[in-house]
Amino acid sequence: MTQTAPLTLRPLRAEDRPQWAELWTGYLTFYESSVAPEVYDSTFARLLGDDPRDFNCIVAEQDGKLLGIVHYLFHRHAWKIEDVCYLQDLFAVPEARGTGVGRKLIEAVYAAADAKGAPDVYWMTQEFNATARQLYDRIGVLTPFIEYNRS
């Protein structure tokens, strides 16, 4: 039996671009969406940037392979003095689902929010995402809010 290396959570690095792109494509495909190549470029640059308004990314890595990503950002909130944290994208490769990767990535965002003094972390998912919702029901609180978008 072979020994598997431990899972490592760390910030995204420039050399992660090919694997990150594969994971983000998987995420977008799951949600039946796609974006233009220039959006990949812009998003990746923002994830690596130092503008506090930009996104952050934590990756889950094992044996040199990225198994999951989480994108999040901090923003002001009219009802709070402190910033709040929006967890925008969470994705784990299918073979890593059910192994705790998603939970560890969410907990890493919770830790980042705590370190920044952000009292709230929130996210959305689609109603049909039953597998992820099983985790979310254990690690978060379902709210009664319904999202609307400009069409």
C-alpha cells in the first residue's frame, strides 16, 4: 500500500496557473457556465494581486496536484463596521469529494476572515447542488434569502 502525502492548504502561486485553470473550468462547467479567455487572465491576475479589493485564493494540494480551490474576497457592509467575507467559488475535483477537502477549504476561509476581523462569511450555491449542500448544512447556516440579478 502506498503512502499518500498529507493535504496542504496554501495561497495560490503563479506557477499554479495551468492546474488552477483546469479547476476553475470544472467549477464553471458544473454551473453550466463559461467565461472568455481574457476573464481567466483577469481573474488569475487579481487572485495574485495585492489590491485589498481583489480576490484571494487558497488551494488544496496533495503530491503536487491541486485537488481544490476556493476564491473569496472582503468587502464593506452597510450593516457592519467590519468588512465581511464573500466565498465566491469553491471546487474540489470529483475524486477528492467526500474526503474533507471542501470542508478544509471553507475552514481556511473562516480562518482568513477571523484573522482580518470579518465577523461574517457567506456564500451561495444553486439549489440542485445537493452534494455540496450536505457539507454546507453542517458547516454553515442556510438563510432565507433569494438572489436576484439584473437580466
